[in-house]
Amino acid sequence: MTRWTSDDMPPLTGRHAIVTGANSGLGFHTALELARHGAHVTLAVRDAARGESALEAIRAELAGVPAAGAVSVGALDLASLDSVREFADGVAESGDSIHLLVNNAGVMAIPRRQTADGFEMQLGTNHLGHMALTLRLLPVLARTGGGGTPSRVVTLSSGVHRMGRIDLEDLMGSRKYRPWGAYAQSKLANLLFTFELQRRLDVAGLPLGAYAAHPGYASTNLQAVGPQMRGSRLGARMTSWGNALLAQPAAMGALPTLYAATVPGLPPGSYVGPDGFMEQRGHPTLVSTIPAARDEGLAAALWARSEDLIGLRFPDASGP
């Protein structure tokens, strides 16, 4: 059986992709491979200095690759709706086409913090920030997709979504906060968002496809942030050992995202993950979700609540 790798990606010359959280880990390798295959890639990052370092690393990696696309950096803090608006306005004002939006950035299992808008940080960054970004970019994505090849939105979830529960009465964990429970809720929210977005795109007849992916257990700095914020040296060491002994490289973890982003003919609404044991590692394949992720009633309720929180509506965002 042939196992898909980044070498199987189609040429992407002339396409423009935005990858959030592209300064390290999965986002870096996603951006690198998209650019390697010819796409113009915008690294949408919170930390400008780290973004510039990633830009230089990608340029060095692709030196001498004749078909490589251009790479640029854009300032985006998903924990601030003002920053999301400013980034999206900049994209609209540039007149650029956007063929691909990769909602990759995230935080995992951190102590309770709030975004600039008062949202619980994990839900606010992983779900609400990306929903706001997607809705604000919908007009550009739709206009681009109207050229004949539908645009794509790929949102990263996690196998941890299987532990998730959407608590509509306490979305922000004000009454009870558990770092891993909040992370699992945000990753389940990513899937509910993706599938509800696709239903709405179908009804509206917009030339876009919504996809989801998860990386399995990939070695990135994401796992270390929670222990570091808690001041747990033991937790940080265990994370380091786990990454060294059990995790697959970040470049492998990026493959499901790249598959969802580029494979021709992939049905919208697909969910892609690794093909190995318990989806922890391996090459990309279509994978299943828990039933709650496909619950249309729950998705509609979360969507409505999320629209109220971010102050955006699907029809308003997509235009007439």
C-alpha cells in the first residue's frame, strides 16, 4: 500500500496560503512544505521576532528550490479579536487571493488564563479566534474559490477531542476549570465548527471546502507550555521524555494537515489523521470522530453561541 508523503503534494504555484502559528512545530512544517511546492505562504504569528526567524529558516531550507513560493510574515494574535480584525482587514486591503487557510495555532492544557476579550484562553484561541478569522476571511476565500478551484479551510483538532464535552452553560470554565478538560472541549469545538461550516457553505453555495485534521502525537513545543506556566519541572521533564521516546517528528505530524489542504478530490468535511496505532503516528488517512462531533444540534448551538461571543454572523461575513 502506498503511504502518502509531502512528495505526493501537487504543484501549488500561483496559490496563496495563510498558516496560523507557523513560527514553529506543525505550523512551521506545514508552511515549509506548502512553499516548497510553490505556494505563496503567509506565516500568521503572534510573535514578530519568532516569525522572522521562521521566515529565514524556511528561506534557507528552500534555497536552490526553483519552484519554491514566496514566504511572508503577518501579525496575528488569535487571543485578541481586534488583532484578528486588523489582520483580516490587511488581507482584504491587499487584494490578494487566498486559496487556503490553515487554522493551526493553539495552546494546550495551560493554567486558566483569559484572552484580551475575556474568553478562557484555550477556547478563545483554539476555537473562537480561528472562527473569527475564518468568518472575516470568507469573502476573500469565496472570491478566490470562484475562479474554478474551491478554496479550503483546514482546522486542526486533536485525538484528545474524544475526551471532550461542550459545556454550553459554562463554556469558559468559570465554575470549574480543568486544563485538559478545557483543551479537549476546544478540540471538539474545532470539529463541530468545521462540520457546521461545511453545512453552511453547502447551503450558501459558496466555493469553499471545510476540512479538519489532527497530527497524532507529534513532538512540538506545545506540550511543554502548560508545565512551564505551572512551574512544574517534573512535568516539563516528562514532556521532554515523552516527545523523545514516543512522539513522531513534527514534519510527520504536519502530513495530515497537508493532505487535507492539497489532495485533489478530497470530499469537503473530511477529517484526516495518522494511520498508525490509536492514530498516534503514521501517514495520513481518513479517520473517525466521536458521535458528539457530528451532532448537528450541538454544532448549531455552539455556532450560535460563538457568533454572539465574537460578534460576527455567517451571512454578514460571506456577503450578498
